[in-house]
Amino acid sequence: MSELVQRAFDLAQHALADRLPRRWRHVQGVAAKAREMNRAVSPEDRDLLIAAAWLHDIGYAPGVADTGLHALDGGRWLRDRGQPLRLASLVAHHSCALFEAAERGLADMLTQEFEQEHSLTSDALWYADMTTTPDGGPTDVKARLAEVRERYGADHPVTRFWARAEPTLLEAIGRVELASQPM
């Protein structure tokens, strides 16, 4: 395991394992998925993808959560602790976070602080997150979105942002599936 991945694992485990065990199971599943499908990204980005998978939900942790937008909170927390800016940016923008930021009135803040990367690495992080259940098991993106909508309810900001973000997510999922196909 690379130093970057080990550090990401340690940070995530410390922040989530005891305090948010269900979230920790999800993060473990996302990291496993990222390891399985990292051939979709360039070799130099494989460790970065796995590290981002370990850290993508760090913004839910007590002491990290601040704005109500876990992606932004996680990105800030990582940046403020000297983690690579690209890693912090991947976390800050994971899984259509800009749509949620707009729903919460935080889009300007997110885009001013973190550049959104448009790459297979970013797409693969979204894929790993959105094809993993809250308990860490595998699922498909349609079932995952249905579960999110059911869990949050029709009037919740998370449900509202996914109504607008779904096409963007599905495009990212499609790019990863295409890149993951054997040659």
C-alpha cells in the first residue's frame, strides 16, 4: 500500500470507524470498488483514486462537518491538514457535489475553493461511491439513487439535487464502464 493510500485509510478509519460505523462500512466498500476498477484510470492516478475513495465521506465525521455539505467540509479538512490539493478537490467535488452545493446555496464557495476535475479519475470515484450501498455492498446506480430518495424523502435537499444531477452522474458512470471494458 502506498504512503498516500495508507495515510488516507488511517485518517478515514480514525474519523469514521467508531463514530459512524455504517458510514465506515460504506467507505470500505467504496475503497474496495475503487481498487477493483482502477484500471479505468491512468497508472499514476490509481493510488489517488483509492485514497479519495477512503476519504470521500470524511466530511460527515464529527469535528469535520461544518457547512452541511459533507463534500466541501471534507475537502476543506483535507486541504487544511496539508493533504494534496488534487485529493482534496476530488473529495470536495465527488458524486455531483456541485449540484448539492447549488441546492444548499454553497456553489460559489465550493467552486472558489476547489477546482472541479473532469477526468476518468473523478468519474471513477463517483462510480465507486454510487455503486456501493450505505452498508458497503455492491449495487447499481439506479438502485442506489432509489435508495437515497427513499432514505431522505421527497422534500429533502439531497433528493432534490439528485433529480437534477442524475443525467450528469449517469454520463460519468457510462464513461467509467466504457473505460473498464477489456481491450
